[in-house]
Amino acid sequence: MLTNAKLVFNKNINQKHTEAAIKHAEYLCLQKQQKFTSLRRTVFEILWEDYQPLGAYEIKQRLSMRLGKKIDPPTVYRAIEFFVDLGLANKIESLNAYIGCPFPSSQRSYIFLICENCKNVAEVSTGSVDNSLALIMEKLKFKLRKQHIEVKGICSKCSP
């Protein structure tokens, strides 16, 4: 099982983790012959800032503040889609928000643990869930294209 829960819920994500994520993004872009432009880099940094899911307009606002100029929404959506397509960001469907992906090379399913109090989101990737889903899909003859599971609750840091 892979998880970043201890980092996220204990607020231990620091510049070192963000820098490692940026290096991986640069490497992946190079591998896939994609450009990691300065604008994309800034959007990526924003996605990793607080490890809280951000809506596109919140990202747009932060990007505008950092760059000191107005940014059009399509610019932000293109950058977000770029990272989602490369597996470097995930969309939290129930929140209509985005977050950096801590396990971009993992081929497993993602489970998002969303704290309803502090709003942080941790990810868990586990083979046992994948195996269970594969059995269900096979039994029902259902072809799975995409899946992620969102679990809402209270993290260990916020619970009494």
C-alpha cells in the first residue's frame, strides 16, 4: 500500500517534497516530449502548495497573484488538463477540484481520503482494492476505464 497520509494530515509536506515532485514532472515531460513551461511549472507548484484540493478559479487567482497579471480561465484549464493527462494531478470529482499526484507512476487505483475539517486530502493506492475491483468487473463483464474512490471523514489530526 502506498499512502501520503502521514505527510498530509500532519502538515509535513515541505519544499523538499514539492521540489521532488517538480523534478519528476520535468523528467516525465522530457520523456514524453512535452514542454514544462514556466507557466505550467507555476501551476504545478500551486497544486502542491498546501495539499488541499483547489478549484480552477482558485488556481487562476493564485496564478494571477504570482505572475502579477490577469490570467484567462482557458489558460489555467489547459495547464490543469496537461497535468491530469500526464498523471501528475488528480481531479477530486466531488469537490470539482484538483490536487498534485504523489504517486504518478503507480498503476494502482487511487483512494482519496478527504478530511471534512481541515480539507486536506491524502491518497492511498493499494493492490487489494484493485484485485477486488478486477474480480467484480470480470464477474459483471464490465470494462473499467477509470476509477477513483473518495472517502470523506475526519483525519487523525482533527479527530478528538
